[in-house]
Amino acid sequence: MLNLNEETRPLVLTAITLAGMLVAAVARWLWPADLPWGDAAELAALLSVYGAGGVPAGLRALEALVRERELDIDLLMVIAALAAAAVGAPFEGAVLLTLFSLSTTLEHRAMGRARRAIEALMELRPDRALRRTDAGTEEVPVETLAPGDVVILRPGARVPVDGVIVEGEGALDEATITGESVPVHKTPGAQVFEATVNLHGVLAVEVARPLSESTVARMIALVTEAHAARAPSERFSEWFGQRYTVAVLAGAVLAFAAFLALGDGWHQALYRAATLLVAASPCAIVISVPAAILSALSASARGGVLFKGGAALETLARVDIFAFDKTGTLTTGRQEVVDIACTGDETEFLSRLAGLEAQSEHPIAEAIRRHTAARNITPAEVREARAVPGAGMVGVDDEGMIWAGNTRLAEKMGARAAPVVLPQPIEGLQTGHRTLVMLGRGARVLGALTVEDRPRDSAKAGLQALRQGAVKQIAMLTGDRRAVADRVGADLGIGADEIRADLHPEDKLNIVADLTAHGRVAFVGDGVNDAAALARADVGIAMGAAGSEVALQAADVALLSDDIRRLAMAHRLARRTARIIRQNLIFAMGAMVVLVTTGLFFHLPLPVAVVGHEGGTVLVVLNGLRLLTDPIRKPLG
């Protein structure tokens, strides 16, 4: 016997149904009168239609009824077809089953397109890798690679796992992860992600995490969860469909009784009740929402934007206020040391500062470490280092407690009084528009330096696109000084009244909470330092989340690249999805009202009801699938 899987079985059954319907039509209308067996051929063909188109649907309906105590739409279609056969109209019942089988298969295939985006991503994962050994290299299965292994990437090879370049440099195509079509130049120390492509050059990459914890694995898990999670409108659609099915069955029985009471014969009353059953079935209403939601989720995933389910997508469509963290979101996050001033030896000052900042993951600490490394300065040994959120670091060196941070930390440590009074060589740094970092011991400031971060190339265009997309307010939140924030805001077209500076982490949380009183709020941050604000906003959005476990888990939406224009595209996609859902529901309910009204008060032929019902279902699915072509990777404008 032919062994059919879940993918091919509906296709085969629908093909049998269509073939049977075609033979039945030929036997009824085109069979020569002088040839025998015409009636027998039609009967055999109709039986094949009822068998291939009706029996599977009936079994599905019985399974839902027995296991889940639910009456579903399959049951309505089977009852209507059997009612047609019972009143001597088996041909019309066969037409219903044929179109129902065809539309159901088309829906499954269409919805499968939305799910196959993840399967395509999985196919991009290489199976084998070249691992470096003492004797040279060996080819091994990717799943055997462990953190610390070094793999060799030749030109044109796909990256087998997430890792860090330790030797070589070259350009990588990261479109499969971030959606960014422009190759990214990578040098030693840069992260690389699984399934991206090494375009040229030979690279040695140290494995950072096993295959099961790679960026692609987490993307697959998140998108799979997103497809499984139901949006509020999806849950309502399903809730409505289940209860409405019961109402339709009850209504058809009442209509049958009413038609009999009004003088219709038994056959005519049953025929009209079966027609009403088809006309009132909510197939198009139930499928309207998931067709659009799944298509939008898949389109966004291909463009490097991951939604954690339809609820986040629907909420983003209603967002009209965007609050942005500054560092690492609107700016590159790659700080550079600009000015240095200290009261003693500069090398000793930088050594102590680098020793303390060696314990920090903050972008400013990274800039200080890069600067001291470039000057071949050895960091001093600092013990018991700990972070002071929103302020800096404290620790203990060979002379006692030492601290490094902003003016708030200096005030907390008693360095003169607020505002902080700095030694003469350092005082000039405080009035500039760059970020100030001070080093001190107790109440004495030992020195200071400034670092500068520049806005992202995509930030200004992305913010302009958001403003053009019905966003009524944009806010920039930062712990930096006002002068620094104003300089970045001026570069990005953000007004002074839209900037909140000198903030503590809890201040960002309170500001986001206040903004929610004026509309739907999305907070955009790096997902690491702003977890509380991300959670408090109506939608939390993590920027540049590729490779970051914290970012992927903290937010409702993860932008895998650092291109802020993708955020505007995602917002536009969410709004377009909401419009298509409204279109589908209005069309589906309107068509149903017309068909039901005609079936109640006029003579509506069963084939017309079938074509109207099934045609409407296919149309709303196709309308939802238009979202699969949303150009989320293309420039706005």
C-alpha cells in the first residue's frame, strides 16, 4: 500500500476527489445517449468523491468531537453534503466536498509557505566543518564541535557555529541572520554567526557555543514558538469559530423546521437547510487572522526581525510612542577615548583605570581597554570589583578602595560636593559634549577621560521613517550628561524636549511607565542593561540581538541587525498586517451575511452557496499571503 505522509496525503485525496468530480460531470452532461453505463459511471465517480473528500473530513470531525469535545467546520461540510445526497442531490453534495477538499488543501499549502521559512533556514546550516588539530585539520560533523575548538573557514564556506575570529580577516554575508544584504568586514575579535557565508579570505574561528545553543538554533526556537503562540485576534477567531459552529448547526435545524412550517416539502426544506448550513459556515472568518499573522511572522523573520508571537505583532501595530535607549541603540556603542587629564602620571592613571574597567562589560569600559592595549599599558590588579548600576565601578587595589564612573558616583563617594568640583587639569573636560569618566579614591579625584560615540548611520533615516508612519512621539533616554545627549539628538533630528538625560536605570523604567498613559509604547534597547524598561513597555524591542541570549529573551521583538530602518519596516509590516486582518474579516462576514440572507429569503442553489463559501475562504487566505512579499529588506521611501 502507498505510504503517504502528512504533506502528500491531502494532495492525493484532493486529486482523487477532483478526478471523480470530473468523471461525474462528464457522465452527467457529456456521456453519449447511445452508450451504456452512463448512470453507473456517474454513481461510481460520486462515490469516489464522497469517499476521498468526505470520509477524511468526517473522521477529523469525529476525532475533534470525541477527543476535544468540539464541533468543527469539517462536520458542517460533511452534514451538508450528506443532507444533499439524502434529498436526491448527490451531485451538488459532491460539488461541495470537491471544493471544500480543494480549498482546504490550498489553505494548508499556503499556510505551509509561511512555516517553510524556518525549514529553509535549517537547510542553510552546514553539516560538517574543518577543525584544526595538532597535525593540521580534520573534517568533523558540526554537532561534535565544542567551545574552544578552532575551525578553518575557506572562501565560500558557511560558518558552522557561532564563534569569534582568531586569525585572518574578510567579508561575510550575514543576510541569513540579520537580513542585511551588504557584506560585513570582520577582523580578529569579531563575532561570526552560524549559517553566514565567508566570501573571501581564510579565517580561523574559535567556537563560542555548541550547535544546540547557536543563534540559528535560538532563532528557530523563537519563531517556532511565535507560530505556536496565538495573538488575541487569533484566540478570538478560534473561540468565535467553535461557538458559531454550534449556532450554525442549531440554526440549520430551526430553519429546516421553519421551511417545513411555511409549506416547503421535506426534500425542499432539507435542501434549503443544507444550503444555509454551507452559507453560514465560518471558514473564512476563522482562517482570516492566522493566514495574515503567520505570513507576517515569516516575512519579518526573513528580514532579520523576530516577533515572539502574534500578540507582539498586533501590539506593535498600535504603538504610537517609541522610546530609545541611546548608547548601543541610536549610537554605534563603540566608544573611543578622546581626551585624558589627570593629577599625576598618565600611564599609572590609565593602568589603574583599565584594571578596574577590566571587570566591566560596558561599551565605555571596552573603549578604555582598547586604548590602554594600543598604548601597551598593563592594567593594574584590582580585586572585589563590582558594578554600580547607572554610575560606574568600584574595587580594591594595592592602596585601598578605588572607583571609576560618572559625576553621580563621584558625588556618592564624597568627591567634594554636588556639583562635583574637579582638580584644575580635569575641570575643562566636564563642560564638553563628550561622556566623562572619572577615577578616584575616596573623596579625591585622580583623573578623568572623555569618550565619544557616534550615531548609527541608519538611525536618522530610521527615525524619520517612524515619524512618517503615524508615530506621534519619539523619546531618547540616556544616563549620559545633557550636553552629550543634546549633541547626539541634534545629529539625529531629535528635539531637546524629546531627550531625557542624566537618568538612572530606574528613571528609564518610570519614564516608560509615564509614557504608557499617553498611548502604546515601544521601548528599544540592547536587551541587557534595559531589561526592566523592556518588560514595562507595551512592546520591548532589542536592537542588534544576533548572538545575544539576553537580548533574545528579554524583548518581545528582536532586531538581529543594528539597522534602525528595520524597526520602521517592522512597524509598517505590523500596521499592514492589521489592515489585512480587518479587510479579511469585513469581507468574510459580509459574504456570509449576503449568502445567509439569500438562503433564508430566496432560493439559493447549493452550488452557488458552495462556490461563495469556498471561494471566499481561498480569497482571504491569498490576501493574507500577500504579506509574505513584504519588502522588509528593501530601503524605505
